[in-house]
Amino acid sequence: MDSVLRAQGRFGPRTLLITTAVPLTGWAVHAVALHRRLADARKDKLTGLPCRPEFVTYGERVLRTRRRDTLHVLMLDGVDFKGVNDTYGHAAGDTVIQTIGRRLARWSSSRTALAARLGGDEFAVCAVFPPPTALAEITELREQLQQPLQYEEHTLRLDVSIGISRAADLPGETMGRILRGADKAMYKVKEGEATFPYFATRADAYAKTVNGRRAGRRGTHAPARAA
């Protein structure tokens, strides 16, 4: 009897530990799975890139560090994307979007940078560059994005308009203003009002908006909702 009690004394606590560990492990697995689903939900479904909220959060985090003055925000918009859809179909358009997304992700992965898809054929990049190398880095990205794409038996020639907003040029401004400046800079390049590289000014960051969006941008024709 004493030997049995001694055996229970040795194995009882261990057995209890194993028994209680099973539900804890189950909850841990559930938590990891939930975290992954939430992370996936915050990514763009077509490209796998982060969406606007994560992009803005990343930029705001950089602005709170000593690297603020080296932060560059790029706004990128496809040129004649509608023509690809109209000529080759929406599957071709999706392929173009996915290709741009992959090229942005690959470029960003080797730098202190984050690329995101904001919607449609609009993308954005937050990147930390030493001022002497910034323009060369951005020009290299532009060249990579403009490489032709083979789709079925067609060769699609890609082009993007890029606007650049430097935090150093906009001291004290928020990420929202810096992004708006990049958006306005991109629009000026796309419309031929400026040539690449064009760097946003404070006036660009405070450009007039319609319904919260830059005038001329998709969606600005819709009436504003009542507060």
C-alpha cells in the first residue's frame, strides 16, 4: 500500500500537469490561428500587401522616431490601367495589379520600407532613405515597375506615375498630410503638370479636397454624406 501511495505521489502531480496542459495548448493554437486570420484580413486579397490602415500606422511610427527626416512617402498610380481592362479583360488587369504588388514587395523586402495597396491601381510606399541615395533608390523602383509583363501571348508595357513626399520638407506634419502631399504630387506628374521626380510642397499637402479626397480623384463626384 505504501508503495502505491509513493507511486501516486510521484505521478499524481505530473498527471495533473499533463491534463491541465491540454486545454491550454488548445487555446494557444486557437489564439495563433485567430491572429493569423486577423492578419490576413488586414491584407489586400489580390496582392497580399497591407492596406491603408497598416500603411498609415507604419508611417506614423517612423515619424515618432529619429528617422523622421529620412522618411519618404511615395504614391503610385498605374497609367492607362483602364485600357488594359478594356483591351485584354479584367483577368489581365488583375495580373497587372498582382505583378506590381509582387515587384513592390520584393523591392521593399530588402529596404527599410513598407508597400501597400490603397485600392484599384493605387499603391503607396513608406521608405527610410539617406538623402544622398533617395532619388537613385526611387528611380530604380520606377524602372523595375515599368518592366514589360508577358500575359498569355501579349506583352503588356507597364507605366506608373509616382509622386514623392519627404517628411523633411513638411516638418511637423502628420502622416495624413504627408500622404496627401504625395497623392497631389503623383496627380501633377500624371496630368503632365510636373515631371518625375516631383517632390510635394506644403501647398500640395494642403491641397483642396472634395468629400475628403483630392479633387479629380475617383469618388469625388459623389455627394457628401450628411453628418
